Amino acid sequence: MDTRQWRDTIAAAQDGDRRALDELVEGWLPLVYNIVGRALNGHADVDDVVQETMLRAVDNLGSLRDPDSFRSWLVAIAMRQIRDRARRRTPAPLDESATGSAADFAELTILRLQLEGQRREVAEAVRWLDDEDRQLLSLWWLEVAGELTRRELAAAVGISRQHAAVRVQRMKERLETSRGIVRALDGACPDLRELTARWNGRPDSVWRKRLARHIRGCGYCGDTRESVVPPERLLVGIALVPLPVGFTLSLALGGKTAAAATATVASVSWTAKMMSALTQPVVAATAGATIVAGGAYVVTQTPDAPPPRVAVSPTAASTHRPPPVAATPHASPSPSPSATHVKTVLYGSVVDAVDRAPDPDTPPAALPHRPETGVTSTGGAHAVMNHRGDSVTLTGKGYVLVRWQISPQYRAGGLVMPSWTGLRGELFHVASGGGRRMDDPVSATDSSATGMGDSTVGYAVLPAGTQQMWQNEYFYLDGGVTLTVNERGADYGLSVFPSTWDAAEKDVTTGPDQGVKRYGLVRDTGKDDTPVPQYVTRSTPADAATVAQASRVSAP
């Protein structure tokens, strides 16, 4: 989540723009929820700490001088609230009846993100960390996932970057010990079963030391036959845990009435304007949530549950990079019509042609500006999808950015393309950007390395006849549609952002002289012969991976 992309929104919210504040809360609430939830491991106080963090951020937003520092400022507020909660907490007798009544954050992470194997092991290991380590891990997890920087982590904890490096290394050592415990408890060591016969099943520091001591001296538990992947490699690209259904955030200053809340802060001009905006009797639909009268933010929907997983092994042929597809060069970067079509065809009968990238020095054609009133997403302002069955539903009229992240270092092979289902209205593929195609070279030292992999780890291989993706793909939606990740043979992730024409136009016109591989490619002609995505249908199949490649969709 890049703060620079939010500069204008933050500035508008500081000026009292209610819509900008709604967008700010909706966009950054998941980050705060993940930090607090992981630091407290799903404790009942999570909702209160999240609410207090967002309330303080909203109330003090006018004091933020540099919008580019918003993320580190917000994270620091969250960490202060976590520490304050720890200081205020008084020991209380354990309520045995509450055990297991709600999922802790480790379980939520596993279930909501569909984690498996060693990724699941890391999530479960968090339960064995002490509070201080868990607080640091809540930031480091987001750092390696690309949501925070090391500078922001250090600032939030209140230490130097050098000290942060030492603290993180010590925490990682304890995390590795905890991973070994999780792995051993899943095993069948008879001595371990005897040792844990007196254990109540709740992780704590005493049992962590006992189990770690057993593992160090046990040939069975200490025999790791599977290669252990470092946690930072496992956590790269993992999405934020979605807000649970029914999560409510009240921004009415400590639960006061709207009138009292506004009156309380009437002496502060910015806060008065903001609270007045928040407490207007309107309902603002946002991505997967609603901000209702009185400033309550309530999660009302989440992406549909993923379909059952089916193990599919790539064929031997699919692990090799296919030969380049022959293509006829065309003078214009717009797609050439098929030889079988000699006249303009109507919407829904045109798919992407397999072409090759334009010259690095070839600027794109002009991008027609279609009407845009905005697109909402069940995944929020930035949905990250990494696992088969992950989906996001988009509705509205405007532009959508889909950013590709291929990860052949984890699993190469035949790539099962994402698909668009349940289309209502129209969907166009308008432009490709990001400065490079995914098959462009990415290394100055390894000529075999592209965005699709390299000769050492293997390649993500497209189905024959599929248009090669660029890092950024732009679509125009007028209606509603669901995008689903269908990865099986190769690991890939998609980041999905509601976007704008301005953002797409700026992306595709950023050329090689500005540090990228090539200009973008415009596919939108402004007419009904603009291509629709290859994998799109108006139906909603039980398995989204069954959508036909050369899709033909009827007019709406």
C-alpha cells in the first residue's frame, strides 16, 4: 500500500472532504486490523484497539504535515495503542468457557488466506511467541509482504534501524523455534506424546521452552526431511487478512451521539468539519463495507468462498518454456484484426490477438477516455489474491488495474489463467502498462531470466494462444464482474485496484527514458471492436477455471 498514491486523498480528507475520508478509512482499516490482530493474536480487545487507532487518526489528521508519511504515522498510532492496552491490562482469571469460542488471528490467517504447507506452519507458530515478539512480528510480516518499509517498522517501534535489525533477527530465531514446535506436534513422536500428556493445549513460554528442549535432543522430532524455507520467502505477497463480516468501526468520538460529538470538537475547525461530514444521515457504499449514519463502518460482505481445491500436476512439457509464437508485426500498437474479419465487429466477439511487444521506443496510440463514475471492489482499494479460488467482485463504471506477480521460484509450470465470471454490462481490455511485458528480460547478468522465470527455477508457461500479459493490465468496466485466481501449475498473484483513466494514461506513456523497459500498449479503439478479455463469461460456473479461453460474450 503506497502512501504516495494516497497523497491527494489524504490532502482532500484534511480539507474536510467526506468522500475522501471515507476512502481513507476504507483503504487503510485492513492494514490497522492486521497489525493489531496479529500483535494481540485475535484477543477480544482487538476491535477496541483498532477503533481507538482509527479514531485518533481521524481526530488528528489535520496535524499531519506530510501526506507521504501517513502510513508510518498511522502504524505508529496503532503500536502506541497496542502498548497502552498492554499497560492498562490487569491479570484476570482464565475463563475456560471462552476457550475456542472464537478463532484466534493465526486461525483467521490460515482460513481466510487459504494457507497451506510451510506458510500455514508460520501462521500457527505465531501463537508461541511472547507479546513483545508478536508485536514486532505484526510489523515485520507486513514488511516482507511489501506493505511496510524497514524505516517505518523502526519508527513504529521507536528504535533505530540498526536496533530494529537486531530485534527482528532475535524474533525470527524464536519464530523458527516455534515453527519446529508446530512441526513436531504434527508428528508421531511417542516421547513427545508422553511429554504433552499434561499440557492443556494453550501455547505459552514455559511449554515453548520444554518442547524446544525436547526437540533439540530428539532424533525423531529434530529430523527435518523437508527443506525449511525461510519465513521471509514464504510471506512475500501474502494478502492482508480480510476484515471479518460484522466488524464495526464507530468514529463517533467514543460512542457519543452525533450532535454531542460534533459539539465537543466545535472549537477545532478541521475536526468540526470532519465530524460534521461523518455524522450526516447518509449511507455511503464502500468496498465490502458501509459507512452509515453516525460514522459506523460495518463490513457487510466478503468475497465468495473459494471452490474446492484440486491437485493438478503440470505435465513434463509444461515445465519448459515454449517457443515464441510467430506473429506478424503491425505498425500500430493497437491489435490487428483477425484475417477472418474484414469489417468492424460488435462488442463481445473480439478477443486479444497473440501479438508481440512493440518496439521499446514506440509510444502507444491515444487512450480514449470512457465515462467513469467509479468502481467499487469487495477487496477494497487494493486487493491482493495469491491462491486458487481467491476472487474479487467489481461493480460500477470506470477503470480497473490488474497487476501481475509471477513467483516461479516457488512453483513453475503450466499457468492456469484468471477468469472473469458473472459479467453484467460490458468489460473491455483497454491498455497494458507497467513498463514491461512479463516475458521481457529482467536481469543484466542472467539472459534467461524474464518476468516468467529463468532457466534455473523454470518458467510459468501460458496456455497456447493466450495473449502475453504485461505487468499492469487495464480494463474498463460498465456493470459488474467477478475476477477469480485459478493458479494450479505455477504460482502467481494478482493485485486488483479500482483505477482511473488518468492513472492508465500516465502508466502507458511512461517510456524507456524514464527507467522502464518500454512504453505501454493501448488496445482501446473507443468502439465496439475494442477487445474483451480472453477468459470472460456472463455465466457463473462452479469452477471458474473452466471458462473458455476464446470467450464470446453477447451484448448486454
